[in-house]
Amino acid sequence: MNKNFRMVTMAYLIFLSGVLGAMLYAGIVVTAVTFHTDAWLGADILTRFQEGQIMTENFLRLSYVINVLVVVVMLYEGYKFKKFERDTLTQIATFFVLATALLFSQYYLPDIISMQLQGEEMTKSAAFVNQHKGSEINSKIFALALLVLIIQNMRKACK
């Protein structure tokens, strides 16, 4: 591996790790704080619906970074594929990263936003609950696939 490509690989790994960290932070820390504002503010100032709107805005902004990740992963892994530097596990992880990232930003998030725009009652419906649960499962698969992709690329870069 030449020096320039090694630098690109390091930047790629740092970017992937940063996105994974942001996704985990948003899903674990930000969600826990946002949905328990009464504990932090001392009173019920925000409704559950308003807390959900705040979380949606957080995930909307995260989706911009995830869309950039999709492009970066396609370019980097596509280049590696074209250079015949590929293995099955990396290809599978790449597929899952791309598929779940696009599902998150292009399917689940817009659908959840459209349901929120219909009002608070819609967010209490079974359709919303199922859609939200699907997005949570999708996010977990995304995080796991991204971790596998990071580990595989680190393993190759350290050879």
C-alpha cells in the first residue's frame, strides 16, 4: 500500500469511527437525556411528543452525515473492489452499511417526520410505534455492520 493511499485509509477509518461514535452517542446519551427532561429540568415542561420532535431533529442532522458516509463508503470500497483487494466479510459489511444507512436516512426518518407532522395522535398509533421500532433495529444493524467494516479495514491496513 503506497503512502498516499495509507493516508486515505486512515482518514476513512477516522471518519467511519466518528460516524459510529455519533450514532451511538445520539442513540444512547442524547435519547436518554431528551426523553427524561423532567428529571433534568425539575418539572414536566415538555410533552413526550415535543421530546420526540427534538430527537427527530437530532437524527435529521445526523442523517446528513450518514448520507456523506454512504458516498464515502461507496467510493472507497468500490475502489478497493476494483483493485481486487476484497474479501467476503468486507463486502457483506459494506452492503449492510449502505443498505441500513439509506434505510435510515431515506425511508425511516422521512416516514417518522411525516407521521409527526400529522400530529400527536398519529405518534401514538401502532403504525408509528412499529415504524419507530423498525428504525431502532435498523440503527443497531447499521452500527454493527459499521463496526465490522472498521475492524476489517483496520486489520488490512495493519498488515
